[in-house]
Amino acid sequence: MTTPSTTSSRWRALTRHHLFWPVAVLVLLLLVNVPFTPDFFSIKMADGHLYGSLVSIVLFGSPLILVAVGMTLVIATGGIDLSVGAVVAITGALACSYISDQSDQSALSGVLLAMGLGLLAAVVCGLWNGFLVARMGIQPIIATLIIMVAGRGVAQLITDGQIITINSSPYKLIGGGYWLTLPFSIFVVAAVVAVTVVLTRRTALGLLVEAVGGNAEASRLVGIRSRRIKIMVYMFCALCAGIAGLMISSNTSAADGNNAGLWIELDAILAVVIGGTSLLGGRFSVGGTVIGALVIQTLTTTIYTIGVPTQTNLVFKAAVVIAVCLMQSPKFRAKVFGARFGAKGSTTPAAAPADTAATEAAPKMEVS
Amino acid sequence: MAEPRPVLEMTGIVKEFPGVRALSDVDFRLFPGEIHALMGENGAGKSTLIKVLTGVYSLDGGTITLDGRSVRIASPLQAQQAGISTVYQEVNLCPNLSVAENIFIGREPTRLGRIQWKQLRRRAAELVDRLGLDIDVSAPLSSYPLAVQQLVAIVRSLGTGDGEGPGTKVLVLDEPTSSLDRDEVLQLFALMRRLKDEGVAILFVSHFLDQIYEVCDRMTVLRNGTLVGEHMVRDLDQVGLVQLMLGKAMGQLDELHEHQLRSDVGETLLRADGLGRTGGIAPFDLEIKKGEVIGLAGLLGSGRTELARLLFGADQPDAGKVSIGGKQVSMSAPNDAIGAGVAFCSENRKSEGLVPDLTVRENIILALQASRGWTRPIPVSQRDELVAKYIKALDIRPANPEARVGQLSGGNQQKVLLARWLITQPKLLILDEPTRGIDIGAKAEIQKLVVSLSEDGMSVLYIAAELEEVLRLSHTIGVLRDRRLVAQIANGPEITTSRILETIASGEHQ
């Protein structure tokens, strides 16, 4: 082995950064688009709004980012939340059905109340999940499966099995409006991400979440109130899903209890894993998750721009996801590219989950 | 000197971790038919060297020669295929399977894809017989004590003896004796000697110096990741060895012997009345005074840990009550005890103490942060100051608060746990086997710390397997036997280890 020069040691430090591989994958995916759409990176101004592929990726990816950010904290405690898709549907259904009952659908007070109602329902769902997991000791995957299945039914009860359409300009703003030339939802996402980062890193919440996920018994023995933390985290996750639900129903001005947020939980879990958070719990990265969600949205966009036939869409997506997960596994890199890219001795925590995700991703993606 | 050719030669071994050079330019050799001790303090590089040898870590420099051929060992499987077998401190077997299944797991004799159960059992029995062990191979592994499980792990590591592969040339035993009692150790030594006679080279790691002198032929001493020397055991006495390991003259331990225990213990801090838990420990009464060190003596499984866990609320008592500082505490969860000023360092550092993925700093502040709740983070400057202070005071190495705690050596991990509780300034510190599996230098440091904490008025409940250790530190010695606190003896010049042993053996207080 040669003595490491400054550049190679810098390169090494860079590749060891926990966001390096997610960002690299994102950049790579974006670049793939250029031969097919030469003006892929250009952003134009029209009618006082910014347009361009990059803007749309963030816009269409907004709900996924929100759900994935909430999911990150749940996964960091060693849990998982399968109910987020159903929570998206319930929130949208409640908000839209409330608005549709109003005489003036554009009245601000009515819209705010509708949103409050929707989010409250979301938080109650989260409380239920947290109660089952933390108090009753039910396995998270089973506990959250209950709302995943029953929640769709609740959403359809609210909408009477119909698709409720509304016509409300203030409500339209959340998921379909513009502010300061940018889609308003980008600001919502930015705010939620900022709040999450502050909440976890400026308080001790992040540390306690990582401790609970990293070693539950040790956490109990140092006096961490892990039940309380778990309930909080499930409530937060549901709140994020609720905001995503408002956004999705606002974007289409309609509440579809059947299809709103369908399978978004799987994309969200995938985004968390691509972002480098271990499915086993412990260390998490909100920034990584945001990038992971953008990777998935970019992939969806790319599939359309490069013209993959519709029938092979999902297979193609699955193949890319597997490749992405393999790229992130230090073990795999070491095997294929030699020791230079692989982490030596000390494997990063992302290694194992990335492997798991690779094997799990394929069947999941086929149904999404 | 006409020495035989070494079966294993490691030359110029280098291993680096981010920010730490764990091994620099270490040479090591092993001859067939010898038992070779690898000695060194915590963090000296023993475990790292073993992990490099067994393929857990990859090399950053140096060469390994096995039987005169240069080899690259990239994985534990490759090590095994090359004839290097390892048995770790913790038994990595499946307790729910039978002994025979454990021996053959993953390489069961099959015919047409089906396991030949009869043949498997017969061959396992032959193997066990050949090594002079009296074990029923069809019984589940869990029906045997840990010591026998360890022997089974060794049998398993030796291979199936049917000519597959090269057979074991090198057997690595990493602290196999740390939780065994004397008879069990003798059993293990008998097996080691038998294997040695068969020409196997055994690399033995133990913190018990007496054991090294009893069973080993040769030793290699490491310090701070470098080679200090290789010696024949008969040429180096214990004092010389300890000096080599510590890199300084003896005296650390003597100092402790001369240390006077604080004689004026204060008022009652904790009182347990009829506290007990079915299946854990029979109801007991115990009083701990301010500044008092209470040592618990008893065999493994006598209820030492169970007693300590009740006083911390780690297990819920089903009888009796506890009061601390005059106030009754419910002890329904660790939180209750922590709130009353009790701290508990579990004997299971990995499973019940550390969060391995978090940094040294995060692990140290965890208990304090938990008591403050998530909304009140410890201010960064105060946090860094506290962490730096305890890293320095306890001499945690590497002195890097950003290091992941899982990468530290056992002794340093123990110090991290101590630091975690000390910054909460507890009134009662419960230490369950704080010196298990750590080297003599760190042991002395921790014992000295206990003495000075007691002088500062902290009460300590001290559990250790070594009676000398308990005797040296405690004001009062609680003796346990068969999950019962049978005696509480005030320490004094007339109290000796044999006296305590008598009490343990007879279960009676004289």
C-alpha cells in the first residue's frame, strides 16, 4: 500500500462522509437525463413562476420527503410505520369533505379549520400506533399494519366511497400554489425539515432516539423514558404524513380515499434506507433521508424522460434501486472496486441495512 | 538455538483505525505444540492482533506466514480454512440445539441432501471422547454450564476430524476463563494440554496471571500497539511481566494495599427491608451507609447480580421495600432509583451498558441527559467540559470524544460507563463486576477510584468474582449463596479470604 497523499486522504474523508453516496447517486441519476433532455438543468421563468425539471422533481417529491422525514425518526427507534399511506388518505379525506360542506369553500377560516381537523386525525392515528408499540409491546410492523389496512376504510367512510372534489383557492395553495416564484409546497417541506432538524439536534431528542434504537435495554437502564419517546416519534411521523396528505389532496383538489398516498410508505422506507439510516435503529440522518427521497423522485422522473416503456416501469425502477443499495454497501464496493472504495475494518452502519434493502426492494417496488 | 520452525509468523503488522494506530510494526510467532500467552493492558492491541489473525480485520501492513507460506486472511472463514480456529470469551453457539448439532452446525454429514442424524451423533460422541470430555452430545447445550459450553465451542472449532480441510493448526482462545470457576478452569487446561500434545499451537489470552504461569510456555507482551518482547514463561517472573505490561515499575497495586479505608462511615443512606424477587433472590435486609463500600461475595449465580438489580429497579421486587435517604422508593423502574441517586454499571457492558454506535461523548452524557429529559439539552460548552474532564480523570483512550464507543477496548468501555454515572453524581454507585475482562492496570485504577469515591462520601456496592478484590475494598462484605444473602461481615484485619470462602461454602454466619 502506498503512503496516502493529501488528495487521496481528502478523497477518502469525502467518501467516508455519510452523505457522500446518496449525493453521488442523486447526481448520477440527474446526469443520466441530460442526453435525453438537453435542457434538463435549465430553469425558465414564465408567468412569474419558475419552471424546470429540477423544480418539478422537488415539487412532486414533496409529499414523499415529508413522509420519509417522519419515517426516519420512527426507524431510528428501531420501529417502522406502515400506516403513513393510510394517514395521508384519512387527512386528505377529512379536510376535503369538511371544505366541500362549506357554503364558501374559499373562506380562509373554514380551510384552516379543515386542515386542523385533518392534522388532528393524523396525530390521533400516530398516538394509536405509539400506544400499541410502546405500551402494548406489539411489534411495530404489526401495530402499524392495523391502520395501514383499516385507515383506508376509514378514509372511504369519510368520503362515502366517492372521490370528493373541491374548489378552494386557499386550500389549493398548499400543494399546487406558488409563492415567491416557487411552488408553495417547497416552503412547507423546507419548514418541516428545518423543524425536524432543530427538534432533534438542538434538543436532546435526537440523542435519546438514537440511544433507544441503538440499545433498548441500555437505554432503559440509564433511565430514558423510551415509551414516551416512541409515542412522540410515532405521533410526529403521522403528523408529517398528515401534512403530506393535505398537500396531495390540495394538488389535485380532490380526496381519493383509495389511491391517495398508496404505497408511499414503501417509497418512504426506501428513501430512509438510501439516506443511510439503519433499519435496525440507532443513528439517523434527516439530510440523508431528504436526498434519498429526491433520488426516488428523480428516478420516477427519469423513467418518463428516457422513455422506458410503461409496462417495464416498475421492473426498471426495482433494478435501479437494487443498484443504488449495492453501491452504498461498503462490502459490495470493496468486492467490486477493490479496497479503495470499501470501508475497511470498521464498516459503516449503513452497510447492513443497504444489503437488506436491496433484497427487500424488488418485491416492494413491483407493487408500487 | 535449534528452534523448530514456527507454524505461524506475523511480521511488521500494522492496523489503523480512524484516529488510532492500534498496532504498529508488531511481530508475533507461534510454534507448534506450545501454549503461548498474549499479554498486555487494555488497548495494548491484543484483541486487534487476534482479529487481524482471524480475518475479522484486514491488515494495513505486514505479512502473515502460515507453515512457511505467505497467506492473506480476508475473512474469518478463510482463517478457519487455513487452520486458524478461534473461541471467544462469549460463547457463540446455539443454546437451544444439542451439543452434537452445535459441533456440526453448518457442516452436517449429509446423504442425498439429508442430514445423517445417527452418524452426526456418533461422530460427535467420538470427538468428545477422544478429547477426554464427559459430555452427553444429545443433550441441549443450554443444559450445561457455561464452562462446558466453552469446551464444546473449542471442540467445534477444532473441526470434524474427518480429513476435510487442513485441520486446526492454530487455536486462539480469547479470555476463555473469565467466567469460569476453578474446577472448570482445570478442565479447560486439561483440554488445552491434550491439544498441545497433539501439536496444536494455542494462543491464550487471559487476565489471570496465575493461569498464564500455570499453563503457558511462552508469552508475547504488547504495550500501546507495539511489541515489547517475547519471553519464555519460565524466564520471566510475575513482577517483571507486570512491569513490561505497564511500562513502569510496580507499586500501583501496593499503594492500594496500604490505602486505609475510610473508617467513619456516615448515616444510613439506603435500607432494604425484606426485599426479594421470586426466582431472583430470597428476601433480604440490607443497610448501606453514606460513604460505605459494601462488597458482595459469592459464586457465579449466587444472586449477586440479582440483588444489585433489585436495588436499582432493573428488575421489579415482589416483596419488601426500599428507602433511600429516609424516603421510600417504589423501585418499579430504573428511573425511580436514578431519581433517588442510585447508579448501576451492569456486568454486561455490551448488552446492558453501551450504545455501540454512539460516540464516547454521547455515551458519557446519556444518563445525565436522560434525567434532564429531552427538552433540556446539556449546554454544549458544559457538556464538552464535563466529557473532557472525565476522559482525562479516568484516562479513557483514545482521548477522543468523537470515537465510536464500540471500537474501544473493554477496559476503556468500562471507564466510559463509569464516567456516564459519575457525572450524575450519584449517592450510591452499584458496580457489577467492573473489573471483569480488563487488564491489571485498569483494574487497579478502578479500585483506587472506588476508594476515593468512598472518601468523598459516595456509597458503593461492589461486586467482583475475585475475593481479594472485595476484601481489599469493602467495609462490609455481604456473602451470597444459592440466591440468599447469608451473612454480612464487617471487614477487619482478622477477615481473610479463607474465612469468606468458609462462609460461602457453609452458608453460615459464625
